[in-house]
Amino acid sequence: MTAPHPRIAHSTLINLAGLLIPTVVSLATVPLYLRWIGEVRYGVLLIAFTLLGYFGAFDLGLGRAVAQRVARQENSEERNRTFWTAFLLSAGMGVLGGIILYFLGHWLFADIFQIPAMLRGEAQKALPWLAAIVPFIALISVLAGTLEARQAFLSLNASQIIGVIGLQTFPLLSVALGHGSIAALIAAALAGRLVGVLVMFWLTARRLPFVGWPALHRAEIGPLLRFGGWVSVSGAVIPLLTIVDRLIIGARLGAAAVTAYTVPFNLTQRFTYLPSALNTTLFPRFSQTLEGDNEALMNHAVTSLIAIQTPFIVVAILLMQPFLTLWIGSSLANQSAPVAIVLLLGIWINGPSYPCYSYLQAIGRPDIMTKFYLVQLLPFLFFLWFSIEYFGILGAAIAWSLRMAVDAVAWFKASNSLMSSLKALMVTSPFVVVSTFMTGLHMALLSFLGSSICIVSAATYLSIIMLPEFVKARIPLIRNILFINR
């Protein structure tokens, strides 16, 4: 018998907390990295982690396939057959990915990336440790997919928080102990990631729960790979589309430019946390619910995301320059603030499309997304190279945000929500446009603060009005403001 669903809002808040807590740690650790190891060495470390993120795609899309299948299965025996088959396949592919990264990395660090000669030896010595992390990332995907399918969001986020914090803080501990080479930093990151994997495995054993012995089940391989195959192709293309900007920057402009771009990139990605948290909550629902109900749920989710995220994006645009100046210093902030603002524009357009992406995967159509990514790959790479060549790191941000806009339109169209989504975005767009324009003006402090308060207040009120009625009725503060049910 299927367990009752936890409330969407409650599950989304748990998932959001799981994303925000590591962010707080990251905000504290980035200045320490810059101070203790410098911009160039930190840039090399970011390039290494960027490569690591791409090779995490060697899970064959099995994490998402497990989430979709386990969410529909009714008994422990079926769920265990799916889990162990995916786990063992993913482990094997992770080992293969690690081997490829090891040999490919020597060429990249020696001949492609503009790394100072004194650091190239350090980077190459770090490759065995970097390659060793790849299988763990592949396993995390399957473990996380299983917990997501079981809607065990507290367990999922607790284990992810431990792993991400370990990944961020263990290298700093290594520096504090006097081991600041790239190899030592990567080895410490491996130890942090391993702690997270062990915790996630233990929690998965409790929530699945485990039955019988690990084994590959032939009947499960086909369905997993058919679904996971398309996800895997997109899993190979999406990270390439996502990380290639930093790789080209590293090759054309050097490691210091990677830092100037990646710091604002990572910071602005925090504004995708709400869509990501809601996406994680909705995917198992979409996998279990009838198609007509799914479309209604998806449309409510898209409208709610547009309404909720707009005031936050407006505030972020207005405060980005002063925040970065306080956080990382005026020199780096002057390079990074324009990049961050352009990236925020892409996130504002693309964030509401996350439920559409999840919906298409849940109904068994990941092929739609994958085909689109393959079509856009070469045009995007050409435009990205051109933009970086002529506009530097700001050009990379422009190319990325334009791709986010194109992606959003594609997902809205594929899920039959294009017109309603674009209408909601158009209604809120004046606030985003005006706040962006204000950042380029040299206004007196009091004038800037007064104008900012007016814009944010108006954007917030409009967003409250836009929320679906059942959402407004469940939030006491909004209910009181709008006199709902009085």
C-alpha cells in the first residue's frame, strides 16, 4: 500500500534547507580559500571541481531512472531489485569515468588550461585523488534518487549536507594543518565526499529498506537503461553546456579569470535552490499522478515560482555590487558584479521552467529534452567562444543567460504551458528591468535606497497577487493582508 504523501510545501522547505545550509558554509569558506591559497591556486581547484562535476555524468542517468521506477513500485522486493541493479551498474561506470578523467586530465592541465608552470606539477599530482572521487559521485546519484523516490527528503538532505560541507571544509583543514598543495586539497575533498556517501548509504538502507543480497537483475537492466539512456545523454551534454564556459575561460584567459567568473556564478546559482527544491519534491508526485492532474500541478508550480522568485531576484540585482565588495573585496567585486547581474537575469527566466523539466522526465519523455540539448550544443559553443573572445567573462555570462532563456521557452512549449508562463514573466519583467538599469546609475545613497525600497515593495505586492488562490489561503500573513476568507 502506498504511503501517504507528505505536504508539498513541507517537503520543499526541507529540500530548500538542504541547499541553503551548505551555502552558508560556502559563503564563509570562499574568502578563506582566497586568503589562504590565493586566486590562482583557487582557480585551479575550481577547474578541477568543474571537471569532476562533468564526469559525474558517468552514472548513466541511473539516479533519475531509479527515482522514477522506485516511486512507482509497491513492495520492497521490487524496489531492491531496481536499486541494486542501478547501484552496481553505476559503480562500474563510475570507475570507468575515473580512469578516463585520470588520463584526460594530464593533457588538459599540461596543454589546454593556462595554469602557471609552478602549479602544473601540483595539478597533475592531484589527478589520482580527483579520479577516485568520480565513482562516489556516481553512487551518490543512485542513492539520492532512491531517497527521493521514497520521499525521504529529510534523510536525503541531511546526508547531502554532510557530504557537501565535508567537500568544502576538509580542504581548508588540510591547509590549516600545513598541507596546501593541489593534491592535498583534492585528497581532503575526497575524504569529505566519502563521509557523505557513507551517511547516505546508511540512510538509504533504513528507508528502502534493504532486502536480500546485492545482485544485477537482468529484467531491471533494460528499463533502467532505456529511461536512463536518454537521461545519460542529457547528463553528458548538460554538464558540458554548464561547465564549458569555465573551461574556455581557463584556456583563453587563465586561472585568475576562472575565479572572477566562478565566484559570482556559484553565488547566483543559490537562486536556483527554490526551483530545485520544488523540483525534487514534485518528481515522485509526477511519476505517480495521472497526467491531467500533473499538468494542473505543474502550472501552479510554474506560476508560484515566477511570483516568489521575482522579488528575491530584484533584491539580489540591487545589492550585488555592495555585497560582493564586502565579501571578496572591491577589486574582484568590480569584475564579478556585472557577471552576477547578467547571470541572475538568466536564472529569473529559467527558474520557473524547472517543474516542466521534471514533468517531462516523470512521464517518461526525457528524450525531448536530450534531443533539444544536442541540437543547441554546437551553436551555443560557437556563440560562447565568440562572446568570451570579445567580451571576456561578461561574454560568458551573456551566453549562459541567453541559453537559459532558450531552454525555458523550450520546456514551457514542450509541457504546454508556454503562453501562461510568458505572460506571468512579462507582468513581472518591469521590476527586473528597472532594477538592472539602476545598477548602472551613479545615484546618491539615499536616492538609491528609497528607489530600491519602492521597487522591491511593488514587486512583492504584485507577486502576492499572482500566487494561486490555494497557496495564498494557506499562508497566514498573506491571508491577513488580502483579507482572504473574511
